[in-house]
Amino acid sequence: MIGDMRVLAVIPARGGSKRCPRKNILPFRDRPLIAWTIDAAKASKHIDMALVSTEDAEIAGIADGLGSYVIERPESLAIDTAANEDVMRHALAEHPKHDLVVLLQPTSPLRTAQDIDACIKLAHLTRRTCISCRNDGTRNGAVYVMHASLLERGHNFLTVKKIIWYRMPDERSLDIDYPEQFSA
């Protein structure tokens, strides 16, 4: 919670990655990739509830074993063309009464709880959507924070107009999409 706002974090982890099969549970520095994100979410001072959204039983089992709450993602949201915002809307419908929704992609394992909390604080203070980026200003995929009311009205991270950017150090901005990046 921040101020009087309740915060829901959604970790989208589908099983069907084509570029890097099973990437969410492949080992990164001797731990399943998803473990890094679950741990950062659990260490956040502002997240009231963090959950993993997946259609995959193996991912669900690993997430549950790591102490994460898991919701079953509908098959219609487990395809390549499904938008993260739709996954967030599904999670928010399952767990309403949250004011901010945070998207934490497992492919950004080096983001910290401090990065998450800084983005939540910026979104709260400015009443804007907060998106993390690299030092050069490009999105790094690590943290996205949107007001639940915007999600409910159909906005997504490409259409929302009021964005504040949170610059993360490049050494924490790794975004894993390919097998060779697991050795970074």
C-alpha cells in the first residue's frame, strides 16, 4: 500500500515462448528465471498482493513452491498476440479493489524491490503511469505501473498519455529474450 492506494503486482508467465522455450523456468544464475521476479515483488514495501498469471502447470508449481500466489490464465490470454494489459485486467477482475497495478515481467531478473517501489511511488505522487527505462531512455521491460481505473477503461501502455519514466541503471536493465542471454 502507498498512501491509501492498494497495489496489485502481476507476473505474467506463460509456458509457450517461441524464441526461448520454457524461459520463465530456465535457470538464470542457478535459480529459475521467475524466482528473481517473485523475490523482488515479495521484498517490495508497497505491493499488497503479488501473483503469477500462467496457464502452465509446471510454472504454477514452481511459483507456488516459491511462495507466490498463482492464478490460472485463460487459454485466450496465453497466446503470442495476447497483450500484457489484458492479462493485468484478468488479474484485476479476479482480485479487485486495487488502485495501482504493477506489471513485472520475469524476463527482467536484475530489477530490485527498490526499483519497483520507486516506480510505484512515482505513479502515486504524479498520478501518472510509470514505466522503467534504460539510461538512454528506451524501455527495459522491468517495471510498469498503471492506475487500475485506466486499465479498466481499456488503456494500455502504448495509448496512455501521461507517462513518467523511471531510469534504471543499465546493469539492472537486462531483458532476457534469447537463450544466450541466460549466461549474462
